[in-house]
Amino acid sequence: MCLKGFLRIAILLVAFASPALSQSQSQSGALPQSPILAVDSERLFSESDFGQRVARDIEAEQSVLLAENRRIESELTTEEKRLTDLRKDMSSEDFQAIADAFDARVQDIRREQDAKGRAITEMRDRQQAVFIQAARPILIELMREAGAGMIIERRTILVSTDAVDITEQAIERLNRAIGDGSRDAGDQ
């Protein structure tokens, strides 16, 4: 048999076997038996209890920061208006000194608020690192159960069957094993 004929048979086998494998796994929840598995790491994090808790925490922190930014903006706008009104009764040198001090204060506030925004982003990054560490043994366990030698990122696969995607099983096991991670979140 020539290579071309072999490829046709292989493609047909994959085409007919993939839907059946996918369907039987989704009905039974069984892991695929495959040397290579795939996981969508973004979905793994965002749909897990842990990732959803982190998203809520981040959203709460961002809301506080946003409210604080609005309050500061309002205060600075009022102060700027007051300084503008004072300008007509002051010498240009005196006004320039006050305006420079105001600008310096605004720049300091901007740096402080930017630092708070970066701290929120860093908090998310730290929590993702904690999640990855917690997920590692569970993914290894899933890999061993499936007889796989590796798990690859689902988004980097050009063509595959959904049968090798274990994201859903990984989320279920992570939720059982670590929940939302709040027990350990205070340690980070």
C-alpha cells in the first residue's frame, strides 16, 4: 500500500472514530486514553472556583480604586477651579509657585494611583502562580490516568478532536481539591 492510500485510511479512521470517542467520553465523563492531552489554561483558571474568586477579588479592588480615582479627580477639579479664581488677584510669580506645587501634587497622586493599579495586577499574577502550583499535581494525575506523556495548551493546537481536551475534568477536580483557594489566599 502506498503512503497516499495509508494517509486516506488514517484520515477516515480519525474522522469516524473522533465523534464516537468524543460522544462516549462526554456521556461517561471518562478520560481519553491518549498519549497527548490538551487543556485550555485560560478557561481552566477562569472557570474554576479559584479563578472566579480571584476575579471577584480583583473586581472589588478595581472598584475601590476607581471610586477613589473619581473622588480624587473631583477634588482636584474643585481645587483647580479655586486656583484659577485666585489667579486674577495674584502676581504671576505667586500664582506660578502655587500652580507648580499643584502640578507636583497631581503628579504624585497619579504615581500613587498607578502603583495601586499595578499592585492589583500583581495580585492577580501571584494568584495565578498559586493556582498553577495547585493545578500541577492534579494535571499530572489526569495525565497518568489517561496514559498520556504530555498535556499541551489547547489554543496552540491547529487541528484536533475535542476528545483529548481534559479542561472540564481538570476544572471539576481542581474545584474539589482546592475550591476557591480562599483558605490559602491569605498566605500569599
